[in-house]
Amino acid sequence: MARDAISPPDSIMARIKAWDIKTFYRINRWDGKVARFLKYYTHIASSPFWTVLMSTLFLFSWLARNPVGWAFVKYAAANVSSILIILAIKIKINRKRPCFALQDVVVRTGPRHFKGPSFPSGHVQFFLSNMLIITTIVSWYEPTTWSWMLPVILVMTVLIAASRVYVGVHYPTDVIAAFVSGTIVYFLTIYLTYPLWNFFFTWINALVH
């Protein structure tokens, strides 16, 4: 068998890197009305948007004594805890963002919207895990929710992923990996951190009352 018939690992990684950069530039330089929409759409996955949403739910649940609102708040706290676990891995990998590592990148968002390492995409991970959690809570009251919400979530998350590459702050592999890490965060939240936060909130509620 010829020596070059089997590609060594470094050759495979080189091909992935070449594809990553080529695809990044292709999406980043995309033009048109649909592409420009992504510049604004990307912000629905930002932490300020979700902070406002969760604060509103907290206020609603407190004023109306609504258990659904409290469920959202407890799951939000649990989800942030799960994200911190993935964040430690992200910091360890410490991949530079394309806008800092490549030339002629078109950056379409402010510096406050892209901080820290690049891999995996925090926006995609955060949006996907939160939307899965919201669907989980709603499905308690409407079991058929998953059948129509899951396709909606996937389409919305794919658009978020494309937007992060389009605005110049993530490689394609960053957003692809975020689908995996977002799913992991969701299961960590459901089976690990939510039970802990639920116990904490129950304990606090018992002290108050």
C-alpha cells in the first residue's frame, strides 16, 4: 500500500481547518437582504436579551404567584450553572476568534457582543439549551409541544449559527460544536443542576414562609 494512501491525523486536521476558513469567508462575505437580517437576528441569543426575559418572568411569577414563571426562573439559574461547566472547557481550549486570527474579516457587531475564546459558540449553545428547556416546561402542560417546537428550535438555532459566522466572530466549526455542547448543557441542566437549584429554592421558600 502506498504511504500516502492513508491520510495522517495532521493531514485530516489540515483539511478541516482549510474547510473551516474557506466556509467562514464564504458566509462572512455573503451579501443580500437575508444576510443583513442575520446581523440583527444574532442578538436574540445574547445574554442581555435573555436577562430581560428571565427578569420579566421573575417579576411575573412574584406578582402573580405563578408556578410556571418560577419554573422558568429555576431552570434559568440551573442552565447558567451548567454553562459554567462548559465555559471551563472553552477557556482551556482558548481558540482565537476569526476576527482576531484572520485578515479581511468583516465584523458586523460591537466588541461587547464577542468576548473570550471562540470554541464553541456561546450564543448558539445558550440559545439552543434555553429553547429546549422552555419546550420542556411547556410540554408539562401540552405534551404535543415537542412535535412542532423541535423543528422550530432547530431552524432558529441554525440561523443563529449562520449569524455568528456572518458577523465575523465564529468559525463554522465553533457553531457546529455548539450544537453538541448546547445539547450537553440541556441534559446537565435537566438531570444535574436543576435538581440542586430546585432543592435550594424549596429550602428558601420554606424559610420565608
